[in-house]
Amino acid sequence: MSIQGLGQIALMAILFLLMLGVFRNRLGRWANEKPYQAELVSAIALIIGGAFFLFYWGIGMSLNISNWGFKMGWYH
């Protein structure tokens, strides 16, 4: 399971770097012209990520509803 977590982190880092490579000038211009929108996007992403984290590890694991990979025999 730790390899899956590392893979997910690597995938997000690669997607972020790809997005920066493709849209570098546009993203920089957008962030300078409308900094409040960049802050809003960051805040929403953190809220969604935090909500997923709390659900999956807090509520889901305690109620035994978020460990479907174990139930299907993917992890031993």
C-alpha cells in the first residue's frame, strides 16, 4: 500500500510539472493579474483534499467502508 501512495504522489508531481511546462506563461500572467483567484483555487483544492483525507482515514476506516481493496483481496 505504501508503494501505491508513493505512486500517487509521484503522479501528482508529474502532472504539476507538466502543467507548469505547458502553461507557464499563462499561469504566471493569471496569478499576477488575479491573485485572489489563484488563492481561491488553492484553498478549494486544500479543502477538498482535506475532506477526502478525513473521510477516508477517519470515518471510512473506522466504519469499515473504505478498505475495499482489502475486501477484494488486492492487499494481503
